Amino acid sequence: MAKTEFEPSIKSRPVYGELEVRAGKSHLLIADAEGAGAILDLAKSAQKDFLANAHIIYIPKNAGDKYTAQLEGLGARQYYAGPSYEAAVPRIQRVLSDASNGLQIYLAGTEGLMGQAMREATNIGYPYSAIQTEHRGSKARRMQCVHCKGITEDVTTDPFECSHCGLNLFVRDHYSRRLAAFQGVCVDAEDPGNVPDKVEIT
Amino acid sequence: MSSGAAKIAVKVTDVVEVNELVKRFRFERTDGGLMPTFSGGAHTVVEMDDHGTRRLNPYSLMSSPQDRSAFTISVRRDDEGRGGSLFMHNHVKTGMEMTISNPVNLFSLDLRARKHLMIAGGIGITPFLSQIAQLDNSNGNFELHYAVRTKSLGSYVDELTAKHPNDVKIYYDDQKEMIDLENLLDGQPLGTHLYVCGPKGMIEWVRKSAADAGWPRETVHYEEFLAPEPGKPFEVKLAISNKVIQVGETQSLLEAIEAAGVDAPYLCRGGACGMCETEVIGYDGKFIHNDHWLDDSEHLSGKKIMPCVSRFEGKTLVLDR
């Protein structure tokens, strides 16, 4: 599966590239689900010392064990697979706070994973524009309800119901790097109950 | 003339000889009011009337951004230069009235950084003095590595080492001390930003070393004010103003445009800010690009020139000005 192509949208909507090896003292690769494919492709083009200085953090999600053996088999200096992004956060924070400049950061998979991992790196002063990303797999979005402020993970339809306050929310392309989430806005505020049919997010 | 940052009428209230090459000047407003606010790393453009020649030179502000009573700059005398620093050294005295610009910052701290690693060479120390004053007030995490020629020519070495004994390291050229850059860059915490100000060779060395060590471009900040280089005189046609002007040997293209009474935009006058970027309508000859605003492909395109520092040699040059 290749990288995802998105329709051009407003400036706020993040765009993703294709991972490529960059010169660095060490390399941190974080991926979820189909994002593993981007790491495997990257590793093909990498020199030996790349993996010797690489730390891979992988959250398989619905990809199950499809990629885990291959990823582990790359022989990175450190390999970790965990049950959820939330479970991996303390590890990611520790790795980033212990790292030196010269670390390169590669993120792959869903927007929710990439956005949240990027936020951890920018929180300690690493520039977001220096972080490489590649979107693979589900187009599900991490959404913030602008009304109750609750976050709903893995939203795949537009509109959707806020998992906190229950409002019917329209999926916007307006994105916050600080929250690592898109904005969800009440779709039937003027005419309660008049909710458009749900369509799959593309 | 309306271009450039807004102007401030000031009086020179102190001139101090820092060492045999550097003098410090203090400017206060003639109307007794407060100076504008600025952030560490900002500069002001000082206007000089050098016996009929108008000179505008940028100098970094070295006073604390918290102190709005005055602006302070330090000027290194350049005996080989075009004369701005010599004018400041030889003719600017306490009590003199001058015009300076509002502060402009092309070398600000990125306050998202976890740590600020500063590298200074010679008079390149000045922007760091205001940056360090700013960081002092916010408990900012910084480290300064400062290379000077000799102890007697080390401007502000004593003040810096007395106030920040653990964060400032001085390197004396005459004692063969060198900044061990490779080791210095290795092991800096992720989120460290690097700042360099000094001679051209030092800036290139630091930028290249950082790039080789995998430092993101966005974390490497540098400031280098270029003085316009003298060259062969040349003729320029200004299409909008419908004027043909001559650029003298020691005059910059921007200065020649201004001398012809044409109001051209500018800010730093040192090839750094991009404000004076001018479209080329036609040319027959070659450009001598000296700025570090345009990229290599723009330099080769023959479509743009930065008149503050760049020149031209050839038959004709027509500018969209």
C-alpha cells in the first residue's frame, strides 16, 4: 500500500510527504497500523548504520500482526510494539527528552498518530517543519468538539456524534497543531435534528 | 524619505571607548520620551551625514530590551571600510543629535527552544548581549561561546564572565584556543536552537557543521550584516522613475537610487532582510550578487537584485523602480 493522496484543501489542513533517510546521529520512527509499510520502504533505501541508530515505536492497531515480524526483523537498535498510542506516550516523551540534536524524526500512519507524536516533539522545541511524515492507511481523524472541547478519536464519517456531549458535528479541515486535532462544529444548531446523511471521510 | 523603519530623533548621551577598536554609543530621545520596545537581537539603522555623504548603517542593539531609557550600540572601527564606522568613531560626540530607525529584528530568539546555544566572533557579540539580557529575565537556558582575538580586544568579556561564569566560555585566538564545534554540537538536548554572529567564515563553518550533524535548518539562526562592497562604477536606468543614474565606486546601488531622489524600500541595508528586492527589466552584462537573501537560482535568473549590497558590471541595467 502506497502513501495516501488527499484532495487539496485549506491551508490549515496538514499535508504529508514521503519518508526519506536524512543525515543524523540517530533516528526515531513512530508508526501505527499501515504506517509500518512506510518504515519498511524507508529501510530498503537506508544504509546499515541507519538501523543501528534507529528506534522504532509501533502501534499495530487494526493491522494486528501483519507487519510486526518484519519490523522487528529490521534489526533496529530498539524496537517497541505497544497496544495503543496512549500507552506509548511515556516512552515517546522519555526518548525525546533524552535525545540530542541530530535526531531525525519520522512519523507514518494515521493523522491522529502523526499529529500527536509531532506535538510531543514540538513541545520540547523541535520545529514541526523538520519532522517527516507519510500518511498510510485509514483516513480516520482525531476530532475536537469545539463546543464541549472533548476529543473523539478515529472519526470516519461526516457528520459524527461527539463522544462526550453527543452533538452532531460537521468534520472541518481546520486543524490545530496544539491539539493535534481537527475541528468539529455542530451541524444542526439552527435546525436541531436536521442532520445531513453520514458520508465516509475521504 | 519614507522608506525604512520609522525614524527616531535622538541625542548621543554617552560615548565610551571599550577598547582600541570598539566604541559604545548611547542614544536617548531628544523629546525625553521612552524608546520603543524591542526584542533581543534587534538592530537599528543609524543615519550619518558624513560631510555631505549620507550613510545608513545597521548596528545591533546591545542594551537590555527591558531598558527603554536609551538604545546602546557598539561599533568596531573598520579602517578599510567605506567610512561609516570611521565617522562614528571620529565624529560622533556626546551631545550630538542624530536620527536612528525604529528597531528591526532579523535575529530573534526562537522562544520555543529548550536551550539557546550562541556562538559569537569578535564584534558579533553585540546582538547576544541584548538576547542574554532578555533571557536573564525569563530564566532562559543559554550557553555562549565567544571567540576574540586577544584579551584586550575582547569586548564585554569581563562583564559576561562575571555575570554568567557557568554559561559563558571565551576563546582567545592569540592563545590558539578554538571552539571545539563538533563536540559542542554533539550532545545538545533535542530542541536546542543555535545562533551564530561573527565573521563570514565562522558563520559558514557553524552552519555547515550543524547541517552535517543533522541539525534541522529551522534551528540554526545567523546574522551577518554585509557592508556594500565597492566596485567599478556603473549606469542604471530606473524605468518607473524614468531616470538614468550613475553608481559610484564606493556607493551602493541603493544609495545611488536614493541620491537620485527615488524612494526605494529598505530595512537592513545589509543583504539580509529582503526588503529592497528589485525586479530587473533588462540587462546586458553580469551581476555581482553579494546578498544572502536571494537563493542561487534567483541569483542566476537575472531577474532580481538586492541593491543594498549587490552590483553590476556591463553595458545596460534596467530596473523596475
